[in-house]
Amino acid sequence: MLVLAGVLPDFRLQSAGGDSATVIGITAAVGAGVFGLLSALVWPILVRAFLLVPALVLGVLVFFLNGSLLWLALSLVPYGRGSTDPTMAVVVAAAMSAASSATNAFLAVRDDRAYRHRLARIAGRRRRREGTGAPAAALGTPGTVFLQLDGLGHGVLSEALEAPAGGTPLMPAVAALRARTHRLTRWRTDWSSQTGASQLGILHGTNEDVPAFRWYEKESGEVVVSNRPTSAAELQRRAVERTGDRGLLAQDGASRGNLFTGGAKQVALVLSVAARRGKDNRSRAGYFAYFSDPANATRTAVSFAGEVVREVAQSTRALLRRERPRVGRGGLYPFIRAFATVVERDVVVAAVLGDMLSCRTAVYADLVGYDEVAHHSGPRGRDTRQVLRRLDRSVALIAKVAERAPRPYRLVLLSDHGQSHGETFEEAYGLTLEELVRAGSGLQVPRSAGRTPSGSEARAAARAALHRPEDGRQEPPRKPARHTGPVVLASGNLGLISFPDVPGRLTRERIDELRPALLRTLAEHPGIGFVLVESAEHGPVVLGKGGAEHRLESGEILGPRDPLAGLGVGAAGAVLRTARFPHAPDIMVNSSVDPGTGAVHAFEEQVGSHGGLGGEQSDAFLLSPLELSPPVVPGAELVGAQAVHRVLRRWLAESAEPPHARTRSAPPEGDAPGAAEPLPAAYRG
């Protein structure tokens, strides 16, 4: 405070006529003490009062709340005539909180024994407050932290762990884990390669009837969106009802930053309970736990502002360099990016550290920063590399605290999917998927889309199909049917088309009757790889170019080439599984895939996308401790989020075994694809 008073012109610790050095020193000491006391007593109350305020607003309020406390502290000082204007109070309070945070961190690092003792004391106090008795570490069984690096594919991670000639890896902390104590395993996602399907399967054991990130349900007339609180709550309810099990984290678990709870009672920033209110399930409680410390609040707010500036600078540089592919990065996106890469990261990491200090049995946390930035900057962009470096520091911090926690912990890193690069469908062809569908249906489209080659060809084909002459005579006019128009949704490079005016799932034959040119328009388009539709005669059928067909149930392939060729050996099975979902749309389309580069065309504004098949989006990873059994037997492939759930359950069961019983070195036969693994009663939810 003395230093700031000497540097800043509008911050004084003495009266206008001047005071002695003694009075100034006493004023500074008492002012700092009152500020610290107010921060300890009043700040938590203020933060709790603002829990209902949106997170972005809370980040801005942090500065003003802190400055108000300093201004109040100076007004209460009985010595001298300290004063400051409101603007300067914000600056001074931020600087003092940052200095306090740095000092605490320095003292903790310098005295390792005292630091470990402090961690143990905090853990014991929290356990007593929660009424859970002695820490589970007394039993000698390790806990498990599952840390999800959202959207980080197996290939990108492998590159980040390799050290260039004469240099260090992009992610040195994760590289050290792989080199010494962990194994890296690739796993393949379902057709719906996105967080909603993958995380639901991982945490709750089933992602049945989740065809995409968003889809239309005819019986309710609603669009289900995985990252909408009401939709996430409904998907979780359906999963629990289907399995009869609460989830992976039902046994003394914690869920942090996820879409779903996994059955955990301890939650923070979990979307499926975001709308609830209650002592055990207030997802915003994670904000309170973190922002109740003004030093945390100040540090995160400063980092938030820095990230906004960084994004503006990076997007401006990309614009000036005319980098391609590129999508718009204006509006609220800089703030959304800053929230994902700073606020959510800090809150989630702090919650995980608290869980380890509290000796929780299982923790599952999601860090979403890479996925958010990769959507706009590309999976291997310069911007995303910076995010990976910061994620590595978060992993290093969690691993270091795990070594000092009262209970031993095993750290498992994993991802829910990868990302594929490529220019958007609209950028490549001049019209959106919805405009192509409308053109192929003979419906009105914007003039700009109708003038594109794709749009004009689709409209011409639709007109020819709808007004086809028979026996040299013009077909008599019909009374037009009443249509509300198709509902066209996108999930990365996966498109979903539903016709709400016709109940039930439309068959191929019925679609050809109502919209004769649509299916062929879609299948023949250069930006679309294949089309899935239900045939009344042959069941699920995949359509491709040149009249190609793949009848999934029989395996029969017609035409010049299998429409699923080049998408991997499991593509047909993944598409068939989705085709059997009750809420599969009338038509599903997957964008084309460049066989050389793996590039796809997202139907959304994304240069890095996921949600369908093609490229690296289906290649996720598991980085697991060597002391746990291998995820699969040698030579086998780990396929699907539900299989990952069984592996994680097995690892929790192994951790619960007494030390003398941990002799298993290979996964049981029950981990074969499609098989269920018997579990101890305590881990069946």
C-alpha cells in the first residue's frame, strides 16, 4: 500500500497538509489490515449474493467489488487522511490482491513441509464440515481423477508430446507422464463424435438414441440441444432410466465442468443440474467456492481481460494475412473464448484440487478451452497451440497436488472426440445445407443461393421431378399440400433433416413420392459424402454418388463404389447403430471427406469441427497409469463411449481392491466390444 501511494497520483495515505512518517505508516498498516478483514468477512457474502449473476458479468463486478472494499477500508481508518477516487480504488485493490496471492504462493512453494501440512489440515476440516468422518485415505485405497481435455484428438496430442530437435514438447507435463508412468491408447468414437454423445456414454454407460449434438423430435415438436440445461437434464434422465444405474461417479464422486453429473452428488458447472436449486446440486456453487477468495477473483479477471485482447489481436492478424479457411470471430466470441479458456478452466481446476484435498473417490472434470478455440482457429492453429500449453500447466498443477494430497491419486487423461479441419460447406459451395435441401425440394431459397451452381442445379432437378410430363401430356395441376418446410440442423459435418408436417419417420419411398429430387440432389452433391435414409423394403440404406447404395442390414453394395469406403472398418456398424435410434431423423447426411488430408466441410461456422465421420474427429485418446490394467487386450480396438465407460468402471473397481489383490495386468474378456463387465456391488450405483 505504501508503494502504491508513492507511485499513483490519485491515491494518498496522508492529509493535504502532510503527516509524519509514523502516521503514514500507521495509516497504511491499519488500512491494509481493515481491507484484509473486509475481504475475509464481507467478500464471501457479496459473492454469494451475486451467484445468480451471469459469469461474464461477475468477472467484471470483481474489480468494482474489490475496489469498493478498499474505499470502505480507507474511510474507516482512524489515523491520517487516506483517500482515493473510485477508479483508483479499483486499481489499488487489484494490485494488493495480486500481491497477496503471489506472496501466499511463494511461501507455500518455499516451505514444502508446511504446504503439505496445510493441505492435510484443509482436507480434514472440509471432511468434518461435510460430516463424512475420517478421510478414505486411511483405507489405503487410491482415488482417481479423470481429466477430460475436450476435443483433443489422438493425433494432435501425439504431436504435442513429441519434442522437436533440440527443443521441448509442446505439452511437457503430459509428455513426462507418458514417458514414465502412463500409456497412451487411441479409442474410436461413435458416429456422433461430439461431447453430448461421448460424455453421456462415458459417465452414464449409454448414449443410445443420441444421434447428434442437436436433433428434432417429432412427437414433442422440440429441438434437443446437448448443451442446453433442460435438454441435458432430459438426456441424463433417459440414460439413468435405460441403465437403472446412477452413473460412473455415484460412489463418493464429483463432477466438474461437465454436461452430466455421472451420478455425483458434488457438482460444479454441470449443465444437467444448472437449473436446479438445492444444497447438493447447485452447479454455480463452484463459482462461489472459487471467487470467495478475492485474490482468485482478481487473477482470473485480469487473465480474462488479457484473453479477450489476445483473441482480438489473433483474429485481426488472421484477417490481415487472409488466412483460409476462416470464420467470423467477432461479436461475443472473444468473451465466450475467454470464459472457456480462463474462467471455466480456473474454476474447474480449483474444484478438482479441492476434491483431492477432500479425498473424494472419483472425480471427472472437463476442460473445454482447446475445443472452443479449435472450432474457430483450427485443430493445429497457432492459437490452439497456446491453449495446449496452458492446459499442460493445469495438468502439471493437478499432478503436483495429487502427489501431496492426503490420499494417493491416479490421474487419467482422456478426450471425448477429436477435431477435423476444413472450410465450411457454405464457404466452399456458396449456400448452406438448409438452402440446398430447400432447393432440392422445390422450395424458395435466397436469390444468392439460387444463383450458385449447387443451388441452380438442385432447383432445376426439383422442377423436372415435380413437373415431369407423362405420355407427352403435361401432368394436371394438383392442390398444393400444406408444408411447414424441412427442419435442417447441423452437428459439425453431420446434417439432420426432418419433415415435421409428416408424422413418424419417413421412408425412402415416401420421400421420393413427396420430394422426388431431394435424395438424389443430396447424394450427388460434391460436398456431401453419403446420405442415410430408411427404406421400407431394405431397411437403413446409405446413398452415394452415381446411384451407389449400401444396404446396411444385409451388407449388400450396389453401384460403382461403397459410399462408406475410406471411412474406416467400423463406419458401417456405427451408421447402422444410429439408424436404429428411435429419434433418428428422416434423412442424415455426412459431408465429403478429402482422402488425402482428412478435411471435411462443416455445416456450421467452424473450421475445426466434429460430430460426424471423416478425418481425425473420431480419434480420441486415453492416457492411463501403467498400474491400471490396459484398456483392451493387445491387438483389439476400443470402440465407442459405452466401452470407455466399462473401462473406467473397471479401473475404479481395481482401485478399490486391497493392495495385495491388485495383480490383474490385462483387461477381462468382458471388455470385448459390446460385452458388459461384472462389477462389485459398491460400483453398480
